[in-house]
Amino acid sequence: MNVRIEGRDMFMGIIPVNLTEIGKNSYQAPLIYGSCSSGYMVWQAIVSFEVNGIEKFTIFEFLADSDS
């Protein structure tokens, strides 16, 4: 399984996420990502994995608002 973080609406770079397995189907990873000075930044975590030899992926979106 591979995970990367990217900005949804603006390019903020590609942030690789280095997962550590902590149990069956449980992972953890440290992550530092930025907020946008516009006060509204949506990130997406793209998770890719293999099922029966076929690569698949899913996307999770999350908001990282600025307090300014």
C-alpha cells in the first residue's frame, strides 16, 4: 500500500507518506502539511493498493483551514 498527499485545487507539491504497520490492517505515519493563506485548503490523500494483481486506488479529501 502506498499513500501520498496532494492539494486538490492547487499544486502544493506531492507529499509521500511513509506508513508503518502497527497491527493487522492498521497503519500509522507522521505527516506535516501546509495550510493556505486564503483560509481554505483541501488536501487529498491518495491510497493505492493491489487486489488480485490489479492496482486500485481511493481518495480521501480533508480540509486544512488557516486561522488567519
